[in-house]
Amino acid sequence: MKKYVRKKEEGVSPVIATILMVAITVVLAATLYLMLPKTGPGDSIPKVGLAPQISKDGTNVTVTVSNIAGGEVFLSTLGAKIINKDGSVVTTNITLHNADGNIVTDWPGSSVTGSLKGGMYFTFAFSQDYDRFQIYNNKGILGECPIE
């Protein structure tokens, strides 16, 4: 009669196997989290294209909204400002018109409902000290253009 020698076969203990599976799952989840883009609803800042033009007589500036990308811009949260060459903010009236020329609102001071649309334009008096015009909301600067 032959004797069979049975080798002792051992695997990984169930506790260590569970720990390894949890660790691998955590590493995979963390890798996916870091690789996926972080764009949730309301997280992106819309970008507004602006086209400035100084009047022929040099007294006024018209800044036209050429395009809006990345979401809707609500007028109730919109702000507009002019920045001098020395970095200071100018306190002057800025008027927003819709595409057919009617006044929508003035800054500073008034609030209005609705959304910014392409073709709308801002007007204000020109000065040689002006450097740039910005529009912004609570998420940041939406658009900026030089005033030359």
C-alpha cells in the first residue's frame, strides 16, 4: 500500500483577504476621483466676450457683448467696473443697453432681472486714464477688455 503524503496547503487568511480587498477598492476609488473632471452644476464660471469701441469724438466708450459661453449670466448678480491705469476702480455711471438700444440698467445702484445676451452693450464716458473694463458676478470675473 502506498502512503500519500499530504502537503499542507494554506491560503491567505480571511481577515487579511478582506483587508486587501478593501484597500484595493479604496485605491481604485481615489484614482477615479482624481482622474475625473470636477465640473458640477453651477461650478463653472461663464465667459463673456467683450468688444470695446471708443466713439469717433472720443467722449464715450461702447463695450458690446460679443458672445457668452459656459452658462447663463443673470443680471441680478452682474457687476461692471472700470479700472484706471494705476489699478484704482473708477466710480462712474455705466449703462447697459439691450440690442435695440433701450436702457436695461445703470451701475452703480439699480438691480434688474433677466439674463445677459449677445448684442447687449455697455456705455460710459471715456477718459485717457482708463485701462480696462470688467464685468463680474459672485463667481469671479466673467469678461474683461482693454480700453484704448
